[in-house]
Amino acid sequence: MLVHIRRSVVLAVVVLALTFAFTYAGTGLSQLFFKHQANGSLTAGGSTLIGQNWSQTPCPGHPLGSCVFQGRPDAVGPYAGSSSPAAGGGDNPLEANNIPGKPAVLNSGESGASNLGPRSKVLVSNTQALVAYWHARGVAPTPDLVTTSGSGYDPDITAADATAEIPMVAKATGLSPSVLQALIARENNGAQWGFLGSSYIDVLQLNEALAKLR
């Protein structure tokens, strides 16, 4: 009996030691080779992995959010039309809680698409409101700029999306369209390994580069 107990204790100690060794080895390798990713892909302005609400960025003398590039609208959270996706449908950055002048509804930790079908009157209404929002800022929006991504927190846009926003950003910042076009080209990331997915621009990194120009 004592032999079995001793073997069980030794096995438990060995397994526990291997578990801790594996954990620390994984953490150490991550910090050594992938430190930026392991620490949340953070920059001074936030995480490059999570989309932000740029529509509320102060732009003295110009509409809010017009002096920066904006990402795709959020299904739930800062951009949402309601704190409940079922009630408001999300997809609308104009009135974050449907009450003009009131602060945005923030649902920390929640994400997801609005799941509104093509016949949804809420979807049509919200999309029309987004189109009007962009037109008021001199932007002819791409489909991406008036629809949410699958997660609702997509941090990336395409070069076409960013290019569509050039008239707005140029007017608010005083930078020429050619300078902004060159900036977009520099920040455009190609498909992974040259063939996986499509090219993309991280909105946070684009706006950080824009801030340096300004």
C-alpha cells in the first residue's frame, strides 16, 4: 500500500513540475519572440486588435471625428444604437444611445454582429442614417463604412475605406489629399504571407501615423 501511495505522490509531483515548466517556458518564449502580441498588441493609443470609437474624437472647428480616420461601425458598444442589440440593432454611430447630447452606451466585454436580415427595417434605417452621417462630412462611404463586421469590433479597414475618408480628414487637418494618400499606402498591410486574406489597414496605427504628420 505504501508503495502505491509513494508512486502516486511522486507522479503528482512530476506532473505538477512539468505543468509549471510548460507554462513558464511558454510564457518565456512568448515574451522573447512575440512580446508585442503576448502583451496585448498595445500602443500608446490602445490595442491594435480592438476597434475603437473614433467618431467622438474632438476636432476643434470641425465635426467630431472628422480629423481622424474612422473604422467600421460597432454592432454592440460605443457605436451601438441601443444597449440591447435586439432593441436598437446597433450599426449606428450617430446617437450612441438614441438620445441626442447624452453620452455613449458602453457595453464592456460584449461583441457580436447585429444579426439583422436584409428585410429588417432597423437595418435599413440605420444604414441610411450612416450614409447621411458620412455625406455630411463630405465622404462617399464604401459598404464597409455603413455595415458592421462579424465581431463588431474589427480594428481594420481596407485602403478603399481609408481613401473614401480623405476629403473629410484633409478638410479637418489641413493636410493635402496627396499626403494622406501616401500615408494610406505606407500603412497598408499586404495579405499574410502574400496570399492569406486581403490587404488591410489598422485604424489605430493609421491615426497614430496621422498624428505624427500633424
